[in-house]
Amino acid sequence: MKILFVVADVFLSEPLGLMQLSAICKSNGWDTRLATIRRHNILNIVNIYQPDIIAYSMMSPDVQKFKAVDRAILENFQKGSAVPCRIMGGPHASYFPDILREMNLDAICIGEGDNAIVSIIERYMDDDDFSGIPNVVCRTSQDLDLKQKELIHNLDDLPFVDREIIFDAVPYYRHIQLKSFLTSRGCPYKCTYCHNSAFNKEFKGYGLICRRFSVDRVIEEIKYTQGKYPNLKLIRFGDDTFAHKVDPWLEIFADKYRKEINIPFYCLMRSNAFSDDMARLLKEAGCVSLSMSIEHGDEEIRNTILKRGISNEKVQQSFEYAHKYGIKVQANAMLGIPGTTIKDDFKTIEFIQKQKIYLPTIGIFCPFPGTELTEYAIKIGAIDDAVDFSSHYQTKSLLKSYTEHEKMLQVNMMYLGMFFVLLPKWFNTTFKLLIRIPISKVYFLVTKLFLMIRFWGLFPKMVPYNPLVILKIFFDSVSYFKTKKVK
Ligand code: B12
Ligand code: SF4
């Protein structure tokens, strides 16, 4: 049984969900391979590899790219032999199940696919229908609602993720000294722009939403990875929120990690959980950098429209703790929130400026399907029901509530803001003048260069001192950013 996974791209941060699925398939004795739309000629790979199953893992901004690839595959097979079984999982299928019909797929997976993929393949091998499999909607389903749902109850039962599938697809990644791990699944918060609130509603009543691997299981996987890839110099914990409070799990983990692993790490945190004690514990364990989002500079907007539940004071304090313990922080913020104005965007820029942030990253809100904020944007008439969010990433706002001039200002604010917020306040007049000049493409280039340099600091030791690998990463980054068109 041959399974070809297809993703839009892999770029420095590994797709852990897919790597988990690949490990599960391999542990069942099935062969897997990965192809990326940006890097590979998918049609060639399909023709050479001859997969039984094509398993798409897709995010919403990539819908058009996947549809084009899928069309090409179908046309290719119409000329010859039987079409492989085509299934899809990941965020888009989970929150926009209409994709099943739009692409006429055999099945889609909503939510976790660890058991679903095994059942799909087994049924396929038995020439059986996919109906009734938990978390799966298939071509013959009457409607797109999930009838059977499940969550993975014991994460420790999962095999270690398959890293080889990435290295086979993008060989130079083998030399990257950063590797990602998960210590948990699920997030209890209700941020309206995030998929988690929708996920939590869908799977409420099917077991614990927030689950952790045991400390020993996490340590064991890292040791195994270290043994297999001795160039492991930096760890990225990809959990949505690495820790919610200083609890026994975290204390035991911090202690064991420091004693048995002792590799610097990066993780994602939330300001409300980042107390002095938390900062000290993480620092002692080896945390060198983290991501902690601000999202909006106005407390009211942050807590009513975005439902972050974090005061300005708490945000400020958390950055001070990070600073106190020498942890570098990357902080995300969003412009163009539905129901707000361009003046509110300026508030965000000014608020970020007051914080001690190593790498501020700014984006423009994109109405992804299935989220509460998208529903709100439709309700207040800021977008139509059928907004085309595809290919929208770091491009101008899709909201009707802004004029074209305001959208241009936002794009420039997003690009230039990332480094202007690090300058003293008296640069603000220059900033306000510069964002009025319609040269977004120039600002885009300047920002990307700045980001590349700062990422280097945020992820120390990620890149080996090997000129060939450094060049490869540089050109790969340029090629990656070229695909992010400025609209
Ligand atoms: C790490 C991460 C990244 C990494 C790695 C991406 C990756 N492919 O994993 C990077 C930094 C590259 C990234 C980039 C982006 N990301 Co991102 N990312 C995440 C994050 C935080 C964690 C992903 C993860 O590891 N999850 C844990 C694993 C275990 O779960 P999983 O990946 O979902 O996989 C499971 C299921 O989905 C399913 N499954 C997945 N694929 C398949 C395929 C088949 C066939 C089957 C049966 C099942 C199946 O089974 C898996 C195991 O249970 C998620 C939030 C989240 N918690 O999911 C956002 C998230 C996926 N990202 C998101 C977005 C929007 C982006 C960006 C577009 C930029 C942005 N900031 O807005 C970019 C563009 C990516 C691109 N096209 O290149 C959105 C997607 C929303 C949507 N509707 O598509 C999410 C959900 C966050 C959010 N805003 O709510 N991201
Ligand atoms: S804290 Fe992060 S992952 Fe959790 S719901 Fe909010 S945005 Fe999503």
C-alpha cells in the first residue's frame, strides 16, 4: 500500500500532523512519501510512485493550488489507468467540509486523523465504503455533518513522528539543527480568529480536549531523535500553548529536560500564563526564545472582538518577565480586525512599540472559514458570505469596511511596522509619512530581509556553519517569499 502525502510546502517548521500520520502508516507496514506543491512536480511523482492513496493536507490559503494540482492529476488518469483514492485532512477540510464536494474527493477527515487514516486505508484495501468511520465524511455521505467523532485519548499510544518523510522530500532539511516536537494537543481558550474554538465546539463531549503526552514519553522521543540525528541543537515545541500554569507536569518536565536533554528550546506561550515563576522555570529548563502574541493594542478590542481575555497590564508584565530572564520574544499582532478602524491599527503599532519585543510580526486579518470572527465579519457586513480568502497571506484586507487607500496603508503598516516599532518614538512621523507612499513591494523586500536576520537570533544554532546549507536556506527563503505575492 503506497500513500502519497501532498502539502503546499514545508518551510523550516515541520508539519507535525502529517509526520504523525506517516509514522502511523509506516507502523502498519505501508509505504509513504511526501510531495510539496512548491518544490515538486506532483504529476511526475504520481506517475513514478503510483500511489494507491493521495492524501492531501491543506490549509485554507492554498485551496486554489490544491485544486489545480488535483485537476492535473485527474486529467492525467483519465487518459489511462484507474484514479488513486483521493482523501484530504488538515485545517481546511476540518472547518470547510464543502471541499469534499468541490473537489469530488473520496473522503475528508475532520479533526484528528490518527485513527481515521488507518480505517480509511483498511477499508480501501478491503474494497469497502468509508461510511461510519469516526471523523470521516465520504463521497456517499448524505450530508457534511460528522456522525461519529473521536479524540485520541492517550497521546502516548502514538508512535514517534516520521522525520524521514520530510528529509526524503527536501534533503537539505536533514542538516537543519532545529527539530519540532509536540508535548500536548488542544487549547482551552476561545480566541475568535482561531480554529480552536470551532474544534472545541465540534468535539465537546468526546473526551478531554487538552491532552498531554507523559513527561517520559516526551523525553524518550527527544532522546530517540537525538540518537538518530546527532545534529539536533535546538528544539521547537509546537504546542499551541506550551504551558498554562506552573503545575507538577511542568516542574517534572523542566527538571528532567534540563538534566537529561539540555538543549535550548523555543515554545509558544500566552501572556496570561507567563508569570515570573513560569519565566524562571522555563529559563532554567533551557528556554531561549518564545512566541507570545499581542494580537491587538487596544484592550477592549483584544478582549471583546478577539476574546483573548488578557489586559494590557498583563501583556506588558509578561514581556518584562521575558526580558528579565533573557528570553527573546516573537510577538504577533493583527491589523484590519472586523468592526475596527485604521485608527485602531495605529494603536496596535504604538502598543507594540512600548513592549520589549525581539521580533514583532504583524499580519492582516484573513477571514478563515469556520471561525467565530469570520462569522462576526459576515454579520456586520464587513465581508460577503462567499469571500475569496484563498491565496490570501500577508496581503491586503478582504474587508469591505476599508477604502482602497486604507488597505494600502495597512499593508505598508504591516511591512514597515515590523521594524519601525523597534525604533524610538520620534521615528513615528517618518513612519506615518512612509506608509503613504504606494511602494509596498519595496517595503515587502526590506521586511523580509529584516525577518530573516531576526529569525536567525530567535532560532540560534538552527543553521549549521556550513556555507552550502546557509546558501541553500537563503535561496530557499527568497524563493518562498517570492510565492507570497503582494496584492
Ligand atoms: C505549526 C503551524 C504552522 C507551521 C507548520 C505548518 C504545518 N503544516 O503543520 C508553519 C509556520 C509553516 C505554518 C504556517 C502557516 N499557518 Co499554521 N499552524 C501551525 C499550528 C500552530 C500547529 C499545527 C500542528 O502541528 N498541529 C498539530 C497536529 C497534530 O495537528 P494537524 O497538523 O492539524 O494534523 C492533524 C489533523 O489535522 C489531521 N490531518 C492533517 N492532515 C491530514 C491529511 C489527511 C489525509 C488526513 C486523513 C488527516 C489529516 O490529522 C493530523 C493528526 O491528528 C496550527 C494550529 C493548530 N493547533 O493546528 C496553525 C494553523 C494550521 N496555521 C494556519 C495558518 C492560517 C497558517 C498560514 C497560512 C499563515 C498564517 N499565520 O495565517 C501559514 C501558511 C502555511 C503554508 N501554506 O505554507 C491556520 C490554518 C487555518 C485554515 N483554515 O487553514 C491554523 C489552524 C492556525 C489558525 N489560524 O487557526 N503553520
Ligand atoms: S491561545 Fe492561541 S491556539 Fe489557543 S485559542 Fe487562542 S489563538 Fe488559538
